[in-house]
Amino acid sequence: LKKALDMFSLLLVPALVCICHVDIITCHYELTNVAHSKPVTLSSLYDNDSRYVGSKVVNGLFSDLTATAAERSPWLRIDLGARFEINEIEVFARADCCGTQLHDVDFKVGENIHDMYRCGHYTGPTVKGQRIAVFCPHNTIGRYVQIQITKGHKNELTPAEVLVWGVKVN
């Protein structure tokens, strides 16, 4: 019986430590989508067509999309308007067609557009409607989030939605 109790104690203590650790992390702050309705700049606009403007990628609708023209390294950049600690960036591929257009994507974060660092990378390609989630390293802080296709000669960047999960910092 003593041996069984000792074994139970050894298993219980790490479990309690783990539970306490999780509580501390989840209570620290609440993440929100800090990109919703923020200004978006595109490297180019598909056919100069206003149906594909950058604002469509942060409007909360997964049924529309933004689109760049076919180019070597198309990108979109979201101006969050303030400094945020970024936890995760999610990109949703368009669901109607052409899901494979999202491939070899770099996710960058920076406090200005000239000094951005890579938060993550997705090789892909995606399928229709697929969700890509990139978790940024701890203490990733920035005002700008950029998503860019890095390989290929003629690519169109056509995501349906981008969500940036974070919390405002001073």
C-alpha cells in the first residue's frame, strides 16, 4: 500500500504543477483579433479591381477575398495602428477556388516597415478554405504584420481572411 501511495504522490505533484502553470498563462491577458478593420496595403491590386482591395482581408467575412496581381513576391501588410504583442497569425485560403495559391508564405512582424522579422513560415500549398496558423515566439511585438509569398516567379496572393491574435502593449 505504501508503494502505491508513493507512486500516486509522484504522479499527482507534476499534474498539479502543470495545472497551476496553465492557469497562470490563461489568466495573464485575453487575446483579441487586433487586425479587424485595420488598414491594409497590398504590393499590387489584381486587375486594379476594387472588388479585391486589401480591406477585404480584415473585414471578418470569409466569403470574399483580397488579391494582388501576379508578381514575383506579392505581399500584404496590416497596420495595427499601435504596438501589440502578437501571439498568433491565422490566414484562411479562399474557399471558392485556387486554394493552392497560398504557398511559401513568410509571416513577418515589426515596429516599422523597414525592420521586420520573420515570425513564421508556411510551405504549403493550401487547399480550398484551409486555415494556416503561425504561432509567434514569446514577446513578439510589432505594429505591422506582413504576409508574403517568397518563392516562384508569378504568384497572386489571394487570402480570404487574416486574423492577428494579440494584446496591446505600451
